[in-house]
Amino acid sequence: MATDTPTPTPAPALKRARNGKTQPKPKSLVTKLTEVQASISGVVKTGYNDFQKYSYAEEAAIVSACRDELAKRSIMIIPSIERVAHEGTLTTIETSYTFVDGETGEQFTTKWAGTGSDKQDKGLFKAITGSQKYLLLKTFLIPTGENGVADDPEHPARQVVDETPRTPPPAPTGEGRDAS
């Protein structure tokens, strides 16, 4: 749900080293972010909502898949909550996230939203978690699935075994089938 187009700050020009040779131009922030995207094959759904009976990718697994890859490239994400609204048990936030390249200072900011429902005091924190989770999932186009990365031997650090018990679907009854 990004609402704006990132406006990158230009990277610094080439510098001459003391020995007189020019240093190569540093990679742009967008180039580094595409490297992060390429390094993450997916995240397996390890969470399970017992009440509503569905599997989901946990925020911790998504952050774990992204964090080291961002850090290897000296990229930091700085969140900011711009607006908070409460309606009953639902908390909605508007946020901005600034991606900063620690080597060049290049940065861009994107807006995002999140919601969290809680009868007590955790609605805001659930909204923050949801906002960050989906920012990472959608920015880096991370697929989630029952066995999304377990089949990818090139990304063993991302493999997570999902051991959540599942109820098998009901057996077919034969209704709707042609008896001929």
C-alpha cells in the first residue's frame, strides 16, 4: 500500500584516492535493495491462527530473512508513525519508512499503513508489526507458502520447516460427478 514514489538522494561522485587513482562509484541504494530482493527466496508460513484456522508467515521470520541481507549492504530502515486513529478495538496507523544507505547517505522514504485489533492496550503494537511485516513482504516481493523456501537449496539460510499440524481436507463425497 505504498502511496508515493521513492525519490532517491543522489550518491556522491567518484573520489580520487591519495594515490591518484579513482575509486569505483558506489552501488546505488536501489541496486543494493534489488540485491536484497534477489537474495530472499521466500518465507514459509510457520504461524497458525487456531481461532480462524489459517496459516501465516510470522513477522519474526520475515524480519530475519531481510535483516542480515540489509545489514550486509549497510542499509538501515527507520520507521516513523505519522498518524494513529482508534475506532472501537481497531487501531489504524499511517507510517513512513526511510531506507538509508550507510555508505553513501542516499535515502528514500515511502508511506505505509497498518491496523491492529485488540480489546486491551496492544492495538498500536499490532498495527506497527503488521505495517512493518507487509512493508518488507511487498517491497522485497517475498513469497509465502506452505513450503515456499524449503525446496530451494540455493537459499539454505532461509529454510524454515513448518511443523504446524494441519487438519486434512474432507474426503470427496462423489457429489457433482457424472456416474457414466
